[in-house]
Amino acid sequence: MTKHIFVTGGVVSSLGKGLTSASIAMLLESRGLRVKMQKLDPYINVDPGTMSPYQHGEVYVLDDGSETDLDLGHYERFTTTHLTRQSNYTTGQIYQSVINKERRGEFLGKTVQVIPHITNEIKEVVLQLDDADTDVVITEIGGTVGDIESLPFLEAIRQIPLERGRENCMFIHLTLVPFLKAAGELKTKPTQHSVGIMRQIGIQPDILVCRTERSLDTSDREKIALFCNVPLHSVIEERDKDFSIYEVPLSLQANKIDDLILKQLGLPAASANLEGWHDILHRLRNPEHEVSIALVGKYAEHRDAYKSIYEALDHGGIANYTQVRVQAIKSEEIELNGAEKTLAGFDALIVPGGFGERGVEGKVEAIQYARERNLPFLGICLGMQCAVIDFARNVAGLTDAHSTEFFRDTPHPVICLMDEQEGVTEKGGTMRLGSQPALLSDGSKSALAYGVSEISERHRHRYEFNGGYRQQLEEAGLVIAGTNSDESLVEIVEVADHPWFVAVQFHPEFKSKPTAAHPLFAGLVAAAVAHHAGVKT
Ligand code: GLN
């Protein structure tokens, strides 16, 4: 029978529930178990696809094209679990489904209510993940215990042990134990209150994971155990990690969280194999090179907006024994101060995806600088579209070339709306989304980096390279290094006679892992190392 672990959070948001859930899943996989993961988000948006990165951080795209919460990125980076549309639900989706059922008359005239109809729907989306090939399902509940919108989710997971057996379910509650400078001590009261709220709802946590900046001493742990009604060994400390998020699973393992879970759920325990993970940390701790990479996008102060790109750059660093320092720069700053002044001293440039006109000229200018100065460059989605605009304007002589996303009546629409997007007015879930195959051109940098000629990558866009300009741009020297299967869409462009100028229409950052860096990120970092050493690749 599939077992269920529910991860909740209390006291404050941003405690790292996603990371903790991913770390637990990784530890269970390392003990030989087959794990599935899922996140339930209490907001009303149907998915985060239409939310601003300021509100929500990046939108993480899965193979099947679902636009999901960025915590799912942690799940994929830490584990081998296969994520699908069933891996992320929001209050919006739950209500939408219940309302559709009501319209179809499926409730047979009953009054449709939060309890039982919404809670039943939530239970259904959790329990649908049970199957003979899954030992454990980990379900993370977004938000913070005590929020009004979390209530139906907590009520639903309270009921699941009644149906599945308490011995087959576990509740792990993440909480904050703050250090109060004035008192000079750690405070356990917020944790007591947060567990108190859980118990009012009817959920007794089995394990408390205590986020803290200082070590808990035995008396703190005893106090938490006594007042929160859990055994002392189930009070697990999770100290802040200044060095790397990839330390989290190892520190949880040092506190024996995997043993506790296996014992309580009665699961067979193979011994852990964490060699690969230790190797990651060894490489991070012993870099042989250091490079600095400029990330020129719309946002600079908001790391979550480009979460997977930061992670993938770290992975490229791990693959190359290199410490990668990333400096986020607002592209508008380049419009103000010029590329020369802003980008001097960097070893590589990366221009990420994005929407909207603000800062686009700064991105084009940064790319022109990288192209002309032999600075290694990786363009992603809008970054690739800007690379095509630069090349058209400044190499092929198509002055005023632009994307119709930003200048509808441009005389040279080198980037234009995809045919399939004509007439699409709804914003949610309507882009070209998810994994699509692509063919790589022999001899291109990309083909060399991937080491294969056919790839599959995740997409999220409405605009594309305008095929009508393909011949003209190729004649001017642009390398079409990748297309989709019938060659109608350009997926990758490169510039020859440049150490590393690769721009892709898809999002390679979503498929990079610490244990297996994405080839394009490994390639960019390798080129940055060579640039730093002043060597031409
Ligand atoms: N705005 C561009 C498009 O829709 C790029 C999208 C992206 O960078 N994800 O095609």
C-alpha cells in the first residue's frame, strides 16, 4: 500500500518547505524507495502561469506543459520522481473542478459545500497518486498553518489517515525557532502555537523540523517535545545553510529523519547510498576555478524570478569544478550606462526568458557586446529572440528589425507570433508549452555539447524566429544549430567564430540537476573558465 507523508509549515512563510520536502524525498529514494511528489497551493489562481514573477517567482514548466510552482523545480533537481499535471494543484483548480461537476449535475441536487465537496476533491487529487509502483507520496501543503485559505487542505489531509490508516500516514511540520537577540535565546513559543493550531484542526504532527539560525540545545528540544506532544527524537533541527542548499538533505540525514520515517511507516530500509550527493558538495567546496557571470534580465533584486537559472549555473560550476558568481543586472541599467561599462570584467553573459517591452533594448545591446567581444553567451527564450534581433540589425543590416511582440509594425519582423497563436486571446495555459523534440545541426556547438543529434526540451513561448528571414540571416553568418522535427521552427541559433554564442528558444534550465548539469550550462561555464584564463576556445 502506498504511504503518505504530508508536509506543512507554520509561523512564517518562506521556511523552505519545498526544499525540505525534496530533501526528504531524495533521502527516501537513496534508501531504495519509489517516491512521488505533489504540491497543493492554497491560492485561487488556477496555476502560477499568469502570475508576476514579483508575486510568485519563476513559473516552472514540466514535460507535459503544465506551468507550476517553483518548488517543483526542487523536486526534480533532488529526485528522479516524474512530475506531471497531477503534481501541482491550487484552490483555483479544485474549485474549478467542483464547479464543473456541479454544472454537469453530478451532485444530484445537493447543496455544494466546502466540506465535504471541496475537501473530497482535495482527497481525490492526493489519493489518485497511489499505485502499485509507488511506496511513498509526499504532499507539500503551500502557505502557512493558520491561514484561512489553508483550512480546506488541512481538513482534507486530516481525513486521509481515517481512510488509509494512521500507520500509513505521517505529518511533518516545518516551523521556525527564532533567536531573539534582546533575550539572547531561542524562542519555542511560536512553534508551540503553530502546533497548537494543527492540533485544534485535529492533526498531531509526527515530526517537527525546526528551522533555526542557532543550534537547539537539549532543553529547547525537550520543551518543544513536551509542549508539542512529540517524542524528543522527532524534534529535528534544520540549521540555516549559508553555503549551499545541497547540504540540506545531508543535515536532515545526520539528524536521522529518514530512519524515523521508515520506522514509523513500517517500510523496509536499505542502507543509504549518498555518494553522488557527497561528490556534489565536495566539488562545491573545492573549486579549481572561479568565474563571474552577468545575468541580464528584467529583474535584478528578485532571485526567485530566475530560480532554475541560478541553480543550473551552479550545476555548470559543479561539472567544471568552478565557483560561479552570478551578478544579476537590470537590462534597463545597460540602456542607461551602456554595455561596455556594465559588462566589463565578466566572464560570460546570460539573458533569460521574459515578457514585455521593458528593458528589451538593454538586452539586445548586452548581446551585441558579447557577440562582438567574444564574451561567452547563453540566450534563453526571449534571450534568443533578442540575439536574433541584434544579429539582424547589426550584422545583416536590417536596421529596425524587431519582434512583433514589442513593435507590431516593424519593417523587419524577425521574431513574430507563431501561427498557432493567431487568434488566441485567453492568457492561461495557451502558450507553446512543454517538451518538444528538436534536431541539432552537425558540427554546431550545441551538438557537440549535447553529444547527440536529437534532443527534447521544455518550451514556454508565443513568438518565434520568423522563417521568412532564415535564408537572409544564414547568409549573413547566423548558424541555425537546431530546429524542431519538421524544421519549420528554429530552436537554436549560434554565431560561428565565437568561443561560445548559443541561444535557444527553449528553457534548458528546467532540466539541469546538480548530479547531471545541463550540457548548455556546463558548456557556458567551461567557456567562461576559458575566457577568464584568457584562452580562446
Ligand atoms: N515573450 C516571448 C514569447 O512569448 C519569450 C517568452 C519567454 O522568454 N519565456 O515568445
